Amino acid sequence: MDLSIVLDPDSPVPLYRQLYDQLRAMILDGRIQPGFRLPPSRKIAADHHIARVTVTAAYEQLQAEGFVTSRVGAGTYVSELPELFPHQVDSASKYAASLSTWGRRVLEIGASDDRGIPTGRRTIDFGFGRSFPHIFPYDIWRRLLARYLSTDDTMLSHYGSVAGFYPLRQAVAGYLRRLRGVRCTADQVIIVSGMQQALDLLARLLLNSGDEVLVETPGYSGAFELFRTFGARLRALPVDEDGFPVEQIPASSQARLAFVTPSNQFPRGGTMPLSRRLSLLRWAREANALIFEDDYDGELRYTGHPISALQGLDRDERVVYLGTFSKVLFPALRLGYVVLPSSLSNPFHQAMNLVDRGAPTLTQAAVADFINEGHFERHLRRLRSEYGRRRRSLVEAIERYLGDDASYSPVEAGLHVMLYLPSAVDETVLVTEAANAGVGVYPGEPYHLDRPAQPSILLGFSGLNTGEIIEGVIRLAGVVHSLMHKSGQR
Amino acid sequence: MDLSIVLDPDSPVPLYRQLYDQLRAMILDGRIQPGFRLPPSRKIAADHHIARVTVTAAYEQLQAEGFVTSRVGAGTYVSELPELFPHQVDSASKYAASLSTWGRRVLEIGASDDRGIPTGRRTIDFGFGRSFPHIFPYDIWRRLLARYLSTDDTMLSHYGSVAGFYPLRQAVAGYLRRLRGVRCTADQVIIVSGMQQALDLLARLLLNSGDEVLVETPGYSGAFELFRTFGARLRALPVDEDGFPVEQIPASSQARLAFVTPSNQFPRGGTMPLSRRLSLLRWAREANALIFEDDYDGELRYTGHPISALQGLDRDERVVYLGTFSKVLFPALRLGYVVLPSSLSNPFHQAMNLVDRGAPTLTQAAVADFINEGHFERHLRRLRSEYGRRRRSLVEAIERYLGDDASYSPVEAGLHVMLYLPSAVDETVLVTEAANAGVGVYPGEPYHLDRPAQPSILLGFSGLNTGEIIEGVIRLAGVVHSLMHKSGQR
């Protein structure tokens, strides 16, 4: 019987492994049957001009895995495998996933994939949440990383603590106390692999199906989608220039959780004033509720100093503060943090320990030094200056080229502007036509849970230089005017 | 009225922020009331020998946040805040977390925290899952990382793909096909932040409360605890030298999921032979079930070549293959991978996108190069040689110093040995006494879901050198013999 073995000496797969793979396939698909005697290793070696030890290695591997049996002095035989799996592929027997309730909700919700990642086809991409690579001090970062890569450092050889690398927790706590008005100790700070992970764990710990959650509209759709996977009922209150309208929470609300962005409302912009913050805390006390404070870009404020966190006003431990390094360092770092009230500390730790064993120690150690040695605050100042310049260019270009045809939300902070357009302009058409004109803009509709009063688009400015920003707005204005002309508004 | 302001020029907190903090606190706790006029900035500046612009900055910040109102020509007044939150701390109003069903289960299960992390008090720690830091090629790793830190690399400035950095997915797929017998394309490989994250996502997608899951005992307690948070009923089958006893699955079983470690049963050791693997696949087809193949250390096999994965035998797409870099590179890297059958691809992607936005790109890129440039397979060979030497020392020391008083499980693979002791020895007492003798050993009981027939301990050898291993076993033998003497067995 000719076994039709073909060996390729140029393949990256070792010769013994090629031989093993082919014999194994023959056994599995029944081409050679139980009891069949494999050719002596000497013969295969001679036929294929390979070392006999190569054949022996393949036979030994087949034997170790139970495909063949070796009888001393009698050769190597294909094993009796009475329970041999029928290897014909049977489409009826192919696995079809039967999803859990959670899994089915995930599919129904159909989270938007990889939002904000430029496709590469667009010339000028107003994607938001991007950072401008040339601003980041790579030389310093590389130097800090290199410190923890020395051979006598044993830090890398253990699993880190699930709550995060302690010096980073200390550095974050110090920064938040010093510059964000957060009241916290290092023990309350947990390092996570991003805000989404923290939100997910908190929602799992707190939400049962049917629970009501108060959210902002427009708002952070990543949170909406997540809460819905737990079967939560979202009650969305339309924000105004002062953010979340606390006074509009209906007396009938059963919510014991609210998700808000007080420092810079996402995506509309605007800061929640003190009186509303205090009202929100009073609501939380009266409703026995918890507040998630999403401070995704509170550091990036261009007029005056950053606004202190809502968390710092709270005396009831009813605020969970969520922050991220994605916006102010770089997104691919995958590090965020959460400041927990004491009653959530143990549940959150236990849950982290079960579902994820923490973020990489190396980057955590480097970020801790980055903060402790003053690079972080220096970098924030530079970001505010650089992004502030871009923001001014964008606002000036909007004023000049779109003039009365568009209005925009407050822009004291953050990395994007939300632009409102006349109702004659169709949002989807605008986004498509802008793309055709080589400009990437993002529809506002997905962030709304109510029916938006006006069409809107989001323009992120953090990934572009001022020349690109101006050119992009000129092209966008051309598209807007042409659409208005078609609709007869001009 | 004296405001009792104290400013410290040596503090890392800026002077304006110190002033702001103190005035803010006075307003919040009612020491100064709405309508109170703050001293002119000129006066505070003079009293405290600071620049007037510092005082102005503090006042502007208080105004921006709504604490004070400025009237042109009339000074700065504490705002009317009719809704002012009562700031006395009231223990009755302090938030007490009301946990979800999942959250309550997490607390009941009480996951063991930071298992395997040495406390630093023990002299010789047989902790398992550790790696030996001096084996890792830090110079190569540092060089690979440095490549991706250059200023003109824009890779870091975008969020990565949630499924992982594509070149790493390709590299892992190639490695798994070439050396682990896994049948997969790069698209089936998803990079995760560790095996636990992958298990968590899969369990969430698949398990409803009350669902039955087949597991091994002793087995991986991290999976047991996780499955239980979903309300799963675990049916544990006691393993033998050939791993999971497929033939003992009762006909009455309703399980549609099995969690197994075919390459090297955890923690007992032993490899599932071909006939059992085929039986398990047949069971899965007949029960319309899915199999989680946890190949946590399949690369680290000391006799012969690594055993091919169960996944490679499957033709029904009923096996999810789970692997990790924690054991073979270093734990603090926090990278693992999962190979998905096609029916789980979309649900897993959608879920990843909702709950975590993927692992850091930097380390993924470096690991991809580490694999593609041959360092990974070289490193595996070196690990097998170095750890093989330690394993031999451990086994020889056990034979010599514990002799007939202990038996051990198969040790062809992995990073630890499970040692069985006479029933006269109490496991907990042994662990405590060993710690007193300066030896860290780990009880086998937490890995059992049945009542173990014999006491057992786990001895990890990957974090120790051969001298420490021998010395550790000598001390351990002393403790065992003394305990047996006390119990009258000697």
C-alpha cells in the first residue's frame, strides 16, 4: 500500500511533524484502518531521504497520542479505536450556538463595532476620541518602560494584583485629589482595562433585569447598550446646556442608578452647575440610588481650570467616579480607573478576581512613574494648549464657512464639537455626501434615545492638524449648502 | 470675619487650588453662607503674601463651578443655593449596595484572592503558575517593544480592534496550526486579556441559571467559581490518570457544556488519550454540546513533543480552544487567546465590543514579532529544558526524601506536581507547618468538588532553582514525617 506521503524540506513545519500530520489524517479519515501496520521507520527514511530519527519522532508522537501501538519486535500498528468518531462532516451535527438570555440581548442590541476607527479611505477624518500621535512624549515613555525591562526585575514574573499595581493606584489617587477634587484614598482606586470594563462589572454587580436606569440623551451609547444587555429599562432625560436635568426626574421613577457626565456632557458638551449637582446628590439620597460619574475627558478643559468632580461633593458615598487614560495618554494603552464607595469595594474586588486578573503590570508601572515624575501634568498642559488651538480653528472655521447655517454646543472642554444643522438637512445623507467629498463626520442620531429635535453631527478635532480642520470644514460647508439648496432652503 | 485660610507654599497643590479648596469647603459646610461677600482679592493677596492673580484664579474657579457669583463693581458673593445639600454626614443615608443576583452569587462564592502570589514571608515558595524571571529574554523583548515606540508610529493613537491586533492573531493561528494541531484561521483567533476573561465572556454568552456544566474534579477552581456566578449546576466527574472520564457521564445528564484540560489535566496531571477524546467528541455531538478545551500549559511537555489539541480532532465545531501566554512568556503580560467555532464568532465579537475594548496594542505587536521571528519557539525550547531540569530535581527529591510516604501524579508536563500524602496527614496542618518551616506549599482541597480520597498538596517548581527545590523538599519531608510520627503512623 502506498501511503502517498509528501514531505517538504522548505516548509516551516518540521519534517517529523509533516509526517505525523499526514499519518494522523489517514487514520482519522479511515484511509488506514485499525490493525494496519505502519511501514518500518527505516523504509520511510530511505524512501524520503530523511533521517530515521525523524520517522521515529513522528511514530513516537502518534503513539503518545494513542493513534498507534508499538509492539516490541513486531512493529507499529494503528490502534483499535472502537469508539472512533465518525469523521464525515455532517452539517446537521455542526454546532449551532444556543445563547443565554444575556447573549441573545447582545445580538439584538448589535453593538456598533469599532466606532471611531478611521477606515483609511477618508482624507480628513473628524473621528473623535482619537489622540494626536505627535504630541505624546514617546522618548520619556520609552525610557520609563525600559526601567521595568531589566533582567533582574522580578516584577514581571508574578500575576499582578487584580485591583491594579499599587504605586499606580497611589499616583492616580494623588492626581484625582490634587486636580480633580475627588475625595479618595489609593485603596478606593481600582485600575481597569478601560472604562467599559469598569462599567460592565458595576452593571453586573448592580443590575437585574427590569431595573430602571436614568441616563442622558444624547448620551454615551456604549453605556446604553451595556445596560440593556442586563435587561435594564433606560429612562432618558434630554440634556440642556447645563447637562442632566435633575429636576425632570419624574416622581414615579423607580431608578436606583443614574449615569451622568457632569464635567462635560457627552456628546453635547456643557457642564453641570453646582445647584444641579447638589440636587442630583439629594435625589440620590432620597431615592437610595447610586450615581455613575463618567469623567471621560474632564482634564481637557480649555477655559479656566478643570471642573471639580461631582464625587467630591458627595458625603453619602453614592458616587462611583470613572476615568480613563485613553483620551489623555493614548487609546491603545487600555488603562482606566474607577473610584469606589466603600460598600462596593469588596464586591468589585471579588468580581474582578473572577472575571479578569488585572491589567499588565509593565504599563501600569510606567504610567505610575509618568504621573509621579510630573510628566503627566506637563503633558496635560501641552494637550490643553495643542487641542485648544485645534478647537479654536474648528470653531472659527465653523463660524466662517457655515455661519448661520449651523449652531454648535458648548465647547469649553473635550475633543469634539457637536454641530446642529437645519432640519432640512438629512443626517445620513450628509454623512454619506461628506464622505464622498473626502470628509469623515459622524452622525449624532446614534447617541439619542429620544427623537432629536435637529439633525447633528460630531466633529472630533484631536486627530487632525489645523490645516486639515479648516480644509475639512470648507468641504463640509460645501456639502451642507448643496444639500440645503436641493431642499429649497436657499 | 476671619476666614482662617492657611496656605502652604511647599505643597504640591498649587496655591490657587489650596485657596479654592478651603473656600469651597467653607461654603459646603455652611461656615460661610449664601450672600456672604468674599474679601477683595487684593486683600487676600496682601494678607497671605501671594500674587493677586492667584486669588483671582481661585475666585474664577469657584465662579465657574457655581459656588460664587461676581457682580461687576460690587465684589464676589457666595451663591444662593436653595437646593443646597445637607452636608452633615448621616450614617443612615450612606449608600449600602443592593447587589444583583450575579453580585450576590459572587459574594457567596467568595473567590480566593490573588492565589499563587507569594507573600514574601516564605523562604522557599512552591507557588505554581509562576515563571522564572531569569529565563525570559528581556533584551529581545525590550528591543521588540522599542520598535513600536518610535514617534512616527501612529499605531498607538487609535483604539485597537477588539478582536486583537491582526498580525498577532495571524501569528497565533500559525503557531497553533504548526505546533498544537489546532485547525484554525487567524479570523477565528481572538486575543483576550487572559483566559479568565475569555471564559467569562463565553459563560455569559452561553449559560443561564440552572444550566448543567460538566467539569473535572480535581479541576480548575477559577472556572468552577465563574460558572457558579451564572447559577450553573456543576456536575463534577473524578478524573483518573487519563483525565476526564467520558464514559462516566450519566445518561441523565442535561449538560450542553463541558470544561476539560485534555493536554495536561489540571491540577492532577495526565493526558487524555485518543479514544477518550473521540468519545468526548461523540458525546458532544449526541448531546448537542460544546466543549471548552483549556490548554493552559500544553506547550510545556517534557517527554516527547506537545500533544495535539482536542480541537484538531473536532469536525463539528464543538470545541472552543483556550490558551494563554501567562505561563510561557510572563504572567504580568496579561495576554491570552481563544479559538472560536464559527457559530460563536459574531456573538463573541459583539460581546467583546460591549464589555471591553481589547488588549493593549503595544504588547500585542511585540508578541507578534516575538512569534514571527522565531523567538517564541526558541524560548519554549529553553523553557522545556530549564523547567525540565527543575521538574527532575523535584521528582528526585520527592523520591529520595519522601520515598514511600508520598505518591505523585503524572508529571510529563506543566509547572507543578500534585503530591498525595497518607490519610493520617491533615492537609491544612501540613500547609501551616510547612509555612512555619519556611516552605510554601498549596493545599489540593480547593480544587476538589468531591471529597478527595487522599490529602494532597501542589508543588510548583517554575519559580525556584534546583537548590531551593531540594532544600524545600527536605524541609517538607521533615514536616510530613513529624506529622506522621505524631499521628502514630511511625
